Amino acid sequence: MKQEMVDAIKNDPDYINLVKTRSSFAWTLTVIMLVIYFGFVLTIAFDPKLLGTPLSAGSVTTIGIPIGIGVIVSAFILTGVYVRRANGEFDELTAKIKSKAKGE
């Protein structure tokens, strides 16, 4: 790729918007996942009795089990949210940038 084309793409307002939006969105989802994960781990570390509480009287399953499953499921959900937006908005912007770069 020629340097002029690279510079043109880097200075394209759509490209700048794509990079800014995608990066911001990815960091937001990352922070959400880290808060969920470390919240769970810190709860285990500092208040294990809370997660060790049985779901019901005489039950062997504690509330920590469904919460732990929730942590795992939240990772899948956040990944799905990112993929949905990436396949829609981000792909459209990328296609627009490509067509401009090709001169179409």
C-alpha cells in the first residue's frame, strides 16, 4: 500500500470516528467485565460466607454457584454485544472507508 493512501485513510474523518468509537466501546465492555469478575473474586476473598450461603434450607448448592455461572454467562453476553455492533456499525464504516480509498 502506498504511503499516500495510508495517510489519506488515517486522515479520513470516518476512519478517525471508527477507531475512536470502536476503541471506546471495547474499553467500556472491558471495564464492565473486569468489574464483574473482580467483584466476584473480591467477594470470595473478603466475604466468603456471603457466597457460601445455601440457596435454601438444607440445600448443598450455595448462592455462589449461580453467581459464578452469571459471571461466565456475562462474558458470553458482552462478547455477543461486541460482535453484533462490530458486524453492523463497524463493518459499515469499514466498507465506507474502503470504498473511499479505492476511489469508488
